[in-house]
Amino acid sequence: MIFGKLLPRESNFFEMFNQHADRIVEAAHAFSHLVANYNDVALREKYNQDVDNAEHAADRVTHEVNKALHRTFITPIDREQIHGLINTMDDVVDLIQDSAETMALYDVRHMTDDIKRLTELSVKCCERLRDAVKLLDKIADPSTAEAALKTCEEIDKLESDADRVMRGAMSKLFREEPDVREVIKLKAIYELLETITDKCEDVANLIEGVILENS
């Protein structure tokens, strides 16, 4: 009886994954609003703060998951999978924040069509990531596992689309932009935005691994 009381109870890791995924989407939407309203300084600052708030909230969830791993005796999936998944998800929201901070740091003056397109693809990737994460606790059901795998495939396609957009953006930038400073600024932004989709694909790959091992 005493031993039973001492055993740590299973933490609700799936719920914490969902909470973190929601924060990722919040950050992505705030960043999208920042890009859409970039010429309005007040709105730019507001949405920049919204990105920061979502990132800080995501950090708290990541901390709770990692803390729960140390105190939980039995976990619903492998400990390495939990650790890898939550920390890779946290990388996504960190990159969104990095993108907003880099725009301010580099004093980017205007949003190009390629920034807008990469932002749109990043938002879609984050939304599909959230959709896949929300299915994780039901993957014992074959149809749910199949739906989650299909969602991961959609993330892979979005990442490929972002990669193509970035290559085109880089080619146009080096051919048409005469100001070296603008080249440096925009190159950094394009790379960061494409890396958001790369990291979403990393999360999708981890989710696929969880599904294949546990469904």
C-alpha cells in the first residue's frame, strides 16, 4: 500500500503536447498578422509581443513535460519519444520568435511577396502539426493512426513547397537586389522561415515514428 502511494502517477503527456501545439499555432498566427500589418508600427509591436507571449507559454509547457518525465514511473509512449517530441516542437516556436526578432534586429523595412508566401506555408505547417499531435492519444485506432500519418505527409509536402519558394526567392534576391545590406537581411529571413517548415517536418517524422511503434 505504501509502495503504491510512492509510485508516481502517469502524467497527461498527450494533453501537454496539445497545449504546446496550440501555442505554436498562436505564435504562427501572431507572426502572420505581424507580416500582414508590418507597415503599422503599433500593430507590429503588438503582434511581436503576441509571438513572445506564445513562445514563453510554450516554454512553460516544455518545462512541465520534462519535469514530468523525471517523476513519472510509467509513460504512455517511450521516454525518448516524449523528450524528442516536446523539445523539437519547442524548436518550432523558438524559430517563429527568432524570425520576428530578426526582422526587428535587422530593421527590415518592407515585406516581400516571398516573405508573405513563406509565412503562409509556415502557418499551414504549424496548423497541420497541431492536427497530427491531437491524434496521438488515439493512435491505437487504425483509422486514427492512418489519419495522423496522412497529416504528416501533408506537412512533408508543405515543407517541400517552402523549400521551392525559398530557392526561387534566393535566386530572385541575388539577381535583382542591388543593395548588399538588403540581400543579407532578406536572405536571413528567408532561411529562418524555411527552417520553421523544416522543423515542422522533423516533428512529423517523430510522430510517424511514435505511430509506427505504438499503433
